[in-house]
Amino acid sequence: MPSKTSPVPSCLSASLTPLLVSPSQVIKGEGVLYKARNVIAGFGQRPLVVGGQQTLKVIYPHFDPIISKCRLESSYAVYTPDCSESSLEALKTTLKEHQGDVIIGVGGGKALDTAKLLAHQYQLPIITVPTSAATCAAWTALSNIYSNEGAFQYDVSLSRCPDLLILDYAIIKTASERTLVAGIGDAIAKWYEASVSSGNSTTTLTIAAVQQARVLRDLLFQESVAALNTPGGEAWREVVDACVLLAGVIGGLGGANCRTVAAHAVHNGLTYIGAAHRILHGEKVAYGILVQLRLEEMIQNNQLAVSSRQQLLKFYEEIGLPKTLEELGLSRVTLGELRRAAEVTCRPESDIHRLPFVVSSEQLLAAMVSTTNDFVSNRVSLNV
């Protein structure tokens, strides 16, 4: 299998922890995908383009001129049913049969995670082309693995960030407004999680990452409404950059000291509820932020968490992020399903335990159904 990249030496992985800050190249702008055709061709002549079935239909007209102009021998592969181990096995077969020498991931978070992990396993160049601003997956050296049914299993740290990230505003504009709103929810979590997981660290880059998370939060508070009202405008581009690029910078700079905490842990637990699979990643994460703040209020009597939650509730109302289980689309969830999600969230390996206090599944369950002062589920009765 030809490769344009060198594997990470075993001596490096055993003795050092590399700082994976950013993709090697980032190209962004209106219509830049076609303009970057020669850069793309420089990574290989037999690209395997990985994405979802609907995404590949949308992206094909954008790629076909590139393939024709640069005389590439390309193949398209659908990841299905999810970013799962079985999907990866099927893609490995496709990659071998095609004799691909570069992977191009197109789509949302799961498509990009699948493509990144495939490239990682074969030490091939990886190009990411996000089709929405719903996550920062196009930037990061991380892939999340799910079951075929969509339940979160584990994450994989990759040997590097993507070799090339192409953020084409013309493509991003074709995505629904809902994806950008979800991206805002995912990105704004960086502050609420990094500021907790970093603890009292005095490490320069950790401090820089946390401060960048604060900048990201403030930018989203200030620009999100204008961005949603003027798709393609200056505020819209700033918010898209914030969700796809700046959110990735924070994880790259902060590394292990700025990992996810309760907000993403709650997301992972909710993936074990069947009805939650139609809910976007960032929508679940946004709800998870409220749960995290509610836990801080309940367990620590943290009044700053109270004011932060009230600020977020107002912001969520303005842009359309879910504030409760009901608004999340889980009004018919059963007590058993919620308890299962809470138990998964509180597993020993969960990032929820990066909180500065101990959380039980029963406490989490109580927080999940009371993220707003005026919300009490009429389907769930708790004795905690």
C-alpha cells in the first residue's frame, strides 16, 4: 500500500507525547475546494472519498471536475451503518481493492472520524472536507467509535491531525441551519469543560487553551444570532470558523489538560437511548452543558454555575438549542432508559469523573430532568 506519510516511530510513541495542535494545512474560503485541486492531487493519484450516502451525492458535483482536471483514479465509499468497527472493516476491503493512496473524508463528524481512523490505520494522507459546521472533527487527531446502532463505544487518539483541511463556505452554506446551531452548542462547551478539566494548571499552553475557550464562548455569545440571520455574511463566517477551526485549536493546544468533562459524557450516555439517535451531536452536548452546571449547583452549591446556566438558557432560547429533555426530543423517554443513560455516563472510565467532585448515577439522573428551574418531567419520578 503506497503511503505519503511516515508512521510514528515506536520510540517516539513510547517515550514522548507529541503535541498535535493543528492540521498541516488549512485552506478556507468561498469555492476553495476546486481551487485547491492541485494541492489535493499532490497527496496521491488514487483517492478514496469516504462519506455518507446522501453527502456523497451532494459532494460529487464538486469533486468530479477536480478528478477530471487532475486525472485522478478515484473511488467513493459509504460508511455504514455508523462510525463503527464493522464499517471500518468494510472500508478496509474497499481501500485495498481500490489500492488507494490518500483518504478524503467528506461530511459531518462521524464521516470525518471514520475517514481519519481509516487513514491512521493505514498510515495514509488524510484530507478532511466538512460539509457543515456541526463539529470540529475536520481538525482533530481523534476519532469516536460507535456501535452499529449508534451507541458510543470509545475514542481513538490518532498519530496526527489531518494533512489538509478544506473549509469551503460554498459547501457549508448548503447545510441546514440546524447543523450550525448544533455546532455552536458543541463549540461553546469548550469553555465549560476546559475551564474545569484544566484545574489549577500553570502550564503555558493549557492556560492559552482555556483563554481561547473563553474567547470562543464570548464570540459565540456575540455573533451567533447575527450569523444565523445572515447566512454567508461576515458574522456567519466568523461563527463557522469558530465551530470548525477555533474549537479544534483549543483541544490541540490544551491536549489532555483540556479534555471533555460532563457535557460530552452526557452526550455519550444519551446515545444509548434509541430515540436520541436522530438528535445531532452538538444538541446533546449543549444539553449536557446545562446538566454539568446543574450538578455543580446541586452538589457544590456553586452560585457561579447558577448564573452561568441562566445565561446559557437565555442564549439557547435565542438560537434554538434545547434546554430540556422535552426540547431535546426525549419527552417520551422512560425512567429505565434515562437511568441506563445515567449509568453509562457514570462508568469508571467516563470523562464525567474529571469534575472536581464525585457524581453518582442517581445524582446525574436528577440533574438530567431538572436542567431548568421550571421544568419537571411528568414522566419521571425520582427519589434521590
